[in-house]
Amino acid sequence: MKGTFFRLRGKELSLILIVLVCTTIFVWTWDRTPFLATFLPPKSRFLWLSSDAFTNSVSPESQIHMNKDISTSAENKTVNYQEGQLSNILAPAGPVAETIPDKRKVSLYSVLRLYLYHGGAETTESLAEGQAKDKHVVEAEKNSSAENSTILTKTEENGKKNLGEKNSKLEKESVDRRSSADSANLSSSERIKADENSTMLEQNQACNYAKGKWVVDDSRPLYSGAHCKQWLSQMWACRLMQRTDFAYERLRWQPKDCQMEEFEGSRFLTRMQDRTLAFIGDSLGRQQFQSLMCMVTGGKERPDVEDVGKEYGLVKPRGAIRPNGWAYRFPSTNTTILYYWSACLCDLDPLNITNPATEYAMHLDRAPAFLRQYLHKFDVLVLNTGHHWNRGKLKANRWVMHVGGMPNTNRKIADIAGAKNFTIHSIVSWVNSQLPEHPRLKAFYRSISPRHFVNGDWNTGGSCDNTTPMSIGKEVLQDESSDYSAGSAVKGTGVKLLDITALSQVRDEGHISQYSITASRGVQDCLHWCLPGVPDTWNEILFAQL
Ligand SMILES: *[C@@H]1O[C@H](CO)[C@@H](O)[C@H](O)[C@H]1NC(C)=O
Ligand SMILES: *[C@@H]1O[C@H](CO)[C@@H](O)[C@H](O)[C@H]1NC(C)=O
Ligand SMILES: *[C@@H]1O[C@H](CO)[C@@H](O)[C@H](O)[C@H]1NC(C)=O
Ligand SMILES: *[C@@H]1O[C@H](CO)[C@@H](O)[C@H](O)[C@H]1NC(C)=O
Ligand SMILES: *[C@@H]1O[C@H](CO)[C@@H](O)[C@H](O)[C@H]1NC(C)=O
Ligand SMILES: *[C@@H]1O[C@H](CO)[C@@H](O)[C@H](O)[C@H]1NC(C)=O
Ligand SMILES: *[C@@H]1O[C@H](CO)[C@@H](O)[C@H](O)[C@H]1NC(C)=O
Ligand SMILES: *[C@@H]1O[C@H](CO)[C@@H](O)[C@H](O)[C@H]1NC(C)=O
């Protein structure tokens, strides 16, 4: 009996021993493996989340909920996060949040990603987003990426696949923004300090690049207008014209509430590794495209850059003066920059294909076929329209407004301003509806580029003779865009506004003016800009947001 008893006890003892050893090994491994540790965040992360992370952009209501959750037991904390608050917070817009099919999936993924972000494994993309941060903060972020970013990428991709919902992009942005302050290796007391002093940070995060002032800077321009012949059309290279004043080339835009990262071609390309940027719009969009090509190359000859227009069907049709666009690829980083000409940002459809003088259905509520066809290939999209919306151009182009596939009968839309506004809202809303399916896409709508015709219009002797920079003014302090249609169209969508209207408005001296080589005598171009010039700034602001 005794022997048996002791034998049993011996078994028990060894069992207990084995369990103990296993547990120790498990705990030890868990502690040592950063990957596993990411699944088991320390309490402070929750606390951090509850205190300063959301103070910037979350309604007080959610904050109260959050705090309530945290006061419950540790066990239930995570669950509450997953089930409720986080998904709400990450998808602040009510209707957007409602479209999430499986909240649990979304939240689990978000929670996991937050930890990863918190660990500092930020992608260059999110670093870019927080570019307004102090340099050392960014450094620290980089240094602290102990965890391997591959994990992040994979998680992100899986999560996004699972998501496939409207707010995936919004959500990513919110995560990026919230994690930015936190990613630096700050102790909790430092964090509280930083929170107290978060005004600067808050300002940077909420940076409105449209507010600021022009300053003279001898490091400008970013490329030579005489040498960037590979990309810059002669008709916009004022250095190759009779113009002799070049003070307009020396201005740099300085945003008010944030520092703008200095543009650098190599940095642009690195950030755009394996990505495609598409400009779609009118000739002002083409100017921005040429400007960017010159900025990226520094205006230097680049024989290695490939013409990949064919991949996008951008070939010169028989008898045409030029193709409908251009596409170039930088092989070193596999970065593609392209432009497609769509003056109305709407779909144009010939009404009678066999008739060379056919009218075109101008589908105000349908995105250009090119955009619909190639959207899946774009990572950054910059849209614009504006200067073709007048009766003369519509008539000359034989464009007939259509809505819902039928000739328009709505009086409010029939009016040119109404049609333009309707179209801008339609295209922005369509792109927004495409974001869930294209989670990597960053879409911008560029506000209208101002004209400066004085004493007449482009065809009635209007001119813009001023050559002194900043004689109208140099500062922009308004919060809202001067382009009301664009501003209201992007509101509540995932499409960002590239608001360049007011800052370009004070640059009346930067146009081609009387030096146009293509216009007939006496006709001035107070619409297009000399390059290098104002559109370079549009690209700097774009770059700051990539
Ligand atoms: C967790 O929450 C559930 C329901 O809210 C509750 O029944 C349970 O007792 C809680 N568990 C702990 C450990 O507080
Ligand atoms: C980040 O690391 C670099 C070198 O790897 C170092 O020069 C720099 O001081 C570090 N920055 C911070 C904030 O630790
Ligand atoms: C992060 O902070 C801890 C403790 O303050 C410190 O030991 C560690 O070196 C820091 N890591 C980096 C990358 O600065
Ligand atoms: C991440 O891990 C991969 C493979 O495990 C490795 O090739 C890469 O260098 C690592 N990157 C960093 C930043 O540690
Ligand atoms: C906050 O920043 C201001 C100026 O940037 C500085 O004077 C002040 O000491 C800072 N406060 C804290 C608590 O760090
Ligand atoms: C270039 O980037 C595209 C995505 O934009 C990708 O599909 C393609 O495989 C890349 N090519 C190479 C050679 O890496
Ligand atoms: C289309 O145009 C051709 C050539 O002008 C003409 O013969 C034909 O009748 C037109 N078709 C329609 C449906 O208007
Ligand atoms: C612009 O269009 C939108 C959407 O169609 C409409 O809600 C808004 O009232 C319009 N604004 C103006 C000024 O016409």
C-alpha cells in the first residue's frame, strides 16, 4: 500500500515538475521573443491609448467610454477594446463604421497593428505622414524599430484583405496619426509632459499646408528651366522665352503650422518604390506633372528613365498632335509617374462613332474610362479640373452634358457652375467609393489653379504684367479653401484636398504672361505658370503628404 502510495506520489511529483519546467520555458520564451511579446502588450500601452492618444481627434464621448473600460478588470479590458471602442475610434465617421461587416475581425486586427506600430515598426509611409515632426523624433522612431517590419506588412495586408471596407484607409490614417506621437521611445512621464505640451504636435498633425507664407529662398528653384528639356514643354519654360525677370523662381512656400519636408528627388523615389503616381486632369495637371518630373530628376538628363506609355494605352493616335498622356518609369526604384489628359474629369463618349464631327456625351456622373480602367495600378492619384468649364469650350468640343446616361434635364446642373460642381462631387465620391477595394491608394483632389487676367479675359486682351513677387500679398491665413466646390466635395471622404488655390492666388507674377511662344500677338497667358514656378510648390505640398 505504502509503496503504491509513494509511487503515485512520485508520478504526481514528476508531473508537477514537468508542468513547472514547461511553464517556465514558455514564459521565458514569451518574454524573449519580440514577436510574441507584441501579442502581450504591457498595461502602459492601454493607459497610453486612453490618455493622450485619442485626445486629439476623438470626441469626448468616446474618451469617457474608453476610460470606463479601462477601469474594469484586466481580463475584460482587451475584450472591451476589441468589441467596441477601438473600431469606433478608428472609424470615427458614423456611417463608415456601420459598414464594417465583422467588427471583431477589424478590431482584433487594429489592436494588433496598434501594438506593432507602438513598437515602432512604422513603415516609411507613416513616417512620411508625420513628417512635420521634429527630426529627432523621427530618428527615434527609426531606431526603435526593433521588431521586424515584415511582420507589420504581413499583418497589415491580411488585415486589409479581411477588411475590404470603406474605412480601411481612414483607419490606417488614424492609426498612423495616433501612433506618431507615441512611436518615439518616451518614458511615461515624458509622455505626459509631451501631452501637456502637445500643442505643437497637435498643430503638426492637423497641419494645413494651405496656410502659410511665401519667402525668398536662394536655394530655389529646384531645377533649371533652361535644362529640363527632357520633361518640360518649351511653351512653359520661361527661361527659353523673352522673359528676363526671374524673381518668381526664388520663392518657397512656408506652411504656418508645420515644417514642410524639403523636397528631394531621391527621397521621393525611395518613398515611391514600386509605386505609381497618376495625375489626371487638364493642362494645369500636365504642368504639375512636368514640374514633378523636373523636380525628381533635378532637371538633369535621365536616359535611364523608361517611357511606359504603352502600358497605359498612352500612344499617339493617328493624326493626333500628341497622345492623351505620358507615363515614365524610374527603373532604379520601379517608380512610375504618369499624366492623363481629362479636361472635365468626366467620361466622354462619342454619340456617333462613324461621324467625324460627332457630338460627345459628357457623362458628368461617370469617371473617365481611363481612370476606371487603370485605378487598380495607381498608388497615388491627383485629380483636377476647372478651366474647361465654360460655354465656349463645351461648344467647341461638341460636349453634351449627360446625367444618368441621358441628356441632362436638370436645370441646376445645366448651369455651367452647377455642372462643374456636380462633376467634382461625382468624381470625388466615386473615388471615395473605390478606396476600400484599393486600400493602398492615396487620392487627392487638387483645388483650382487661379487665373490672373486683368482688363479682359484670355481672348479679349486680358493681361498680367506684374513682375514683382508678393505685390498682392504673401500670406494665406484662411482655414477654408478658396475653392468651395473642391472643399465641400472632399468633406467626409477619404479623398484629400490638395489645396493650392489661395497660395497661388497671390502669385500673379508667375504666369507665362506676354511671353507665350504659342499664343498669337496680344494674347497673354495668365492661366498657365512659368516652370520652374508655382506648380513646384503644389508638388512639395503633395510630397509632404505622401
Ligand atoms: C467580464 O465581463 C463579463 C460581462 O461583461 C462579466 O460577466 C465577467 O464577470 C467579467 N469578468 C471579470 C473577470 O471581470
Ligand atoms: C538613431 O540612430 C542613429 C544611428 O543609427 C544615431 O546617429 C541617432 O543618434 C539615433 N537617434 C536617436 C534619437 O536615438
Ligand atoms: C528606450 O528606453 C529604454 C528605457 O528608457 C532604454 O533602455 C532604451 O535604450 C531606449 N531605446 C532606444 C532605442 O532609445
Ligand atoms: C526582417 O526579417 C527579414 C527576414 O526575416 C530580414 O531579411 C530583414 O533584414 C529584417 N529586417 C529588419 C529591419 O530587421
Ligand atoms: C512647452 O513648449 C514651450 C515652447 O515650445 C516651452 O516653453 C515649455 O517649457 C514646454 N512645456 C513643457 C511642459 O515641456
Ligand atoms: C514594380 O512595381 C509594381 C507595382 O507598382 C509591381 O507590380 C512590379 O512587380 C514591380 N516590378 C519589379 C520588377 O519589381
Ligand atoms: C452617324 O453618322 C453617319 C455619318 O455622318 C451618318 O451617316 C449616320 O446616319 C449617323 N447615325 C446616326 C444614328 O445619327
Ligand atoms: C454641389 O453639388 C453637391 C452635390 O451634387 C450639392 O450637394 C451642392 O449643393 C452643390 N453646391 C452648389 C454650390 O451648387
